Amino acid sequence: MKKASLNDKLEKEQEKLRKLGEEALKNDIPLTQDEAFMAQNRKVDALVVKVIKEKERNRKKQRER
């Protein structure tokens, strides 16, 4: 259940990132100079790391069985 909620959260945060990116590009702001975009990007990156670690833990548990 935790894995599903992490994936759901990741999808929501990625959608926010996409919208921020579109808005920045529409306003001719380079993505690396848009603070809101970069902050959201870091948030998405952190969630990706959590999802990957969770998958690794699950694989390790299955190998131990």
C-alpha cells in the first residue's frame, strides 16, 4: 500500500512539475532560472529516489524468501 501511495504522490508531483515547466517556457524563462520549477524538480527527484529504494527493498525481501 505504501508503494502505491508513493507512486500516486510521484505522479501528482510530476504533473505539478510539468505545469510549472510549461508556464516558465511560455513566459520565456529558462527552466534552470525558475525557482518554483527547480524546487519542484528537487521534490520530484527525492520522490524518485524513494520509489527506487522501495523497489530495491522489495526485491531484496523476495530474494530472502
